Amino acid sequence: LQPASTPPLPNLEQLADFERGTLSRRVYWDDLVYQQELEKIFGRCWLFLGHESQLPKPGDFLTTYMAEDHVILVRQRDGSLKAFLNTCPHRGNRISFSDFGNARSFVCNYHGWSFGIDGALKGMAGQELFDASGMKSAEHGLHPVAQVASYKGLVFGNMDPNAPPLSEYLGDFRYYLDVMLDMDGQGTEFVGGPVKSVIHCNWKVPTENFIGDIYHALWTHDSAARAVLGGAVAEVYKDEHSFHVNHNGHGWEFNLDTVGNCATLGDKELRKYLYGIQPTVASRLGELRSKMIGAISSCSVFPNMSFLPGQNTFRVWQPRGPGRIELHTWTLVNKSAPQDIKERWRKGAMLTFSPSGIFEMDDGENFEFSTRTNAGFLTRQQNLYMGLGLGSRLQDTELPCNVYRNQVNEANQRAFYRRWLDLMQAQSWADVPVRDPNRLDESAFHHDAPQEAA
Ligand code: FES
Ligand code: FE
């Protein structure tokens, strides 16, 4: 028997057909696609690094991944944040083996080179033993991540010095992110975490699940919800208050009449808390967004960060090859929330979305088989369907971004792959098309604008 020949990588435009709502199964398992993603998606996009609250003091640091690149994020003496590759420029050893801590310098285990928190090479062990006269120390510091920036507590890094600023990258999607990050002007923080686990799936499968797939929840999670939470996981709506919204590949699905429903996790105190702060949210963000807090909804920020409002699980799907991810999760809470409420949320997130969580296990199995089955020789040549809700875009709406009706829709999955394909085909950011030019005024994102403060 001759081994089956692997079909060559098709033209990228053959991977998705947005008119018919189809997607090639190759995007989930093909290593050639994955290698291009490392360069064109993860090498260009703003990637979540950490939360400001994790690094309050100079020298506070954490280590994390930007796709396969391991990085150190560290608070500088002037209060700014810098990020570096967590690898020694001498022989490439890992520099820091801690998840987080406070450091005055970083010292490599191998030959003892030391680096300041600004990344500069400060010292070399055993200097009396060698001649380093030909070496310019300034050229051998830790390699910096090109751009680091924050939006309301969330810190992102970008390897591409020519990438647009974070504010532009998030764009009008910040209108929705503020429902998660800016309910009362006091900010947010992580409780616990990161909780780490490995799932044998392609990184895009969970991102597209969280970007707007409430559809699966009423089926996949039904029995776990009834067994542990005492009822159906969620009521899902097809009415004038249900939407898919997306912008620049980010997406959010929600219903405006379900405040606290998703949040309860069977816990009435969480629901009471959300109803309690709703008037504050309304005065800060407006009536409409006050109806989104803790509602049945989910969101993803392109390419690999997701959040589940109400359950408050915050997660990054770190790719490890085309068929594996390392999942990092935290519980995100309002800084001003009472301690008891923070603790209830942390426990609720562990019950539902942790390696032993009832919903995580349901999802993990779906994610793994939605990846693995696509590698079959005949299977990989078939297309998948993501066309639910084609033609359901709303023209006259007060909501910003691209807005589609109904919670069950595949508009956000299509928008995610549209952005993915735009980036995969572009030679640089200058080639990436703008697909939703209607923009809110920039002042919409500064809730402490002078007229409010006056
Ligand atoms: Fe780091 Fe040699 S590899 S000091
Ligand atoms: Fe799920």
C-alpha cells in the first residue's frame, strides 16, 4: 500500500466561503496553516498578557505566552510595563521559571548572566575568566516585545512594531468590553489563577465557541446544568432584544432581558449583587448596557481571549501546535465587589469552568473531537457549515459595530474567520481591509470625560 499523499495547502481563499457560509476543515489540523498563523495572526495581533492588578509595584512580574513565545511582563520603576522574550540571548535558556513574583533582576541559570527589570544586560558571572572586549553589552539584553498597552486593566502585547494601536485594534468593541471592565469606574481584578490545563484541540475551536455559540449550551450543557445547578443552563432568545455583534474579528452574543441569569450559577447572592449595581452601571454606561451585566452571553477578543459574563471566567487559549492548547483561566471580578461576592464567583467559576468544571468537561470533549476528526484523509477534504443567520444583519440599530439579530446565529463565527483570512492573506497591516467603517466618537470610551467630572 502506498501512503496517502497529503493534499498541498490550498489557496487561502479556498478555506472559507462567506457567501455560502462554509469553512474548510483544514484550518483545524493542518500544520502548514498553523505555521502561517504564528506569523500572520499571533505575530501581528494584540495578545492578552495580564491584568494591571497583578503587577502593582515596580519589579512585579509575570510570565506568560504569546502563542509559542514565552514572555516576561514586568512593572518598571516609572510605573510603565515592558515585556521581553523569556529566553537568554546567550544560549537561549529560559530566564524566569516563576509564574509571577517580584524581582530586582533576572538571572539566567546556565552561565549566570543577569538582566535588569528593563531587560538590559547588567552582569556576567566569572568576568575575570574571559575576554569580552569585542562584546557590546547594550546589544545583548532581553529581546523586547515591540508594543505593550492596556485597556481598562487588561494588558496586551504586540510583536509587530507596525501594528495599529490597541485602541484602534479593539475599536468600537470597547463599547461592549466596558460592560465587563468598567461597570462602576472602580476597575476589575483577578481572583485566583491562572488555572492551567491542556486540551487536545485547535485554538480556534474554543475561540469560536465563546464568540457566540449559545446554541451549544442548551444542548451540550443541559444535563450537567440540570444535575448540578438545578435547572436548564439558559433560556435562549429569538426576539428583538437578542444580538450577535462583531468588530475586527471580536464578537459578543447577548440578550438584553436576562440580567443576572447566567451569573447566578445557582447562587442568588450573585444575582442580588448584579441587580444592586445595575443603577450605577446605567448612570455610567447607559440603560442599554446596564441590561447586559451578567446576562446570558459570551464573547471573544480576536484572536484567542474569551470571557463569559456572569460566570466571570476569563480565559486565553494558548496554541501548542495545530491540535493542542494550553488553557489559562482566571475569575474576573469588580474590584469594588464585597469579598464574599468575589469568593462566590471564584467558587462558581471552579464548579463550572475549571479542569474539573461540569461545563468545561462537556466543552472539552466537543473541542477535541471537533479537531481530531478533521484529520481523516477523506474527512479533511470536506467543508463545514457556518451559515446560520446569513442575511440577518441589522441596518437601523442604536448598537455600534456589525449587529445581527438573534442569539443563535453564526454571524460572529463568520466575522472571526473573515478577520482571520484578511490577516492570513495580508503582507502587512497596511493590506488589512476595514470592514466596518462606522465608528463611535472616541470620547465614548472615556467615561470620566471632563463634562462628567465637572
Ligand atoms: Fe543564559 Fe548562558 S544561556 S547565561
Ligand atoms: Fe460550553
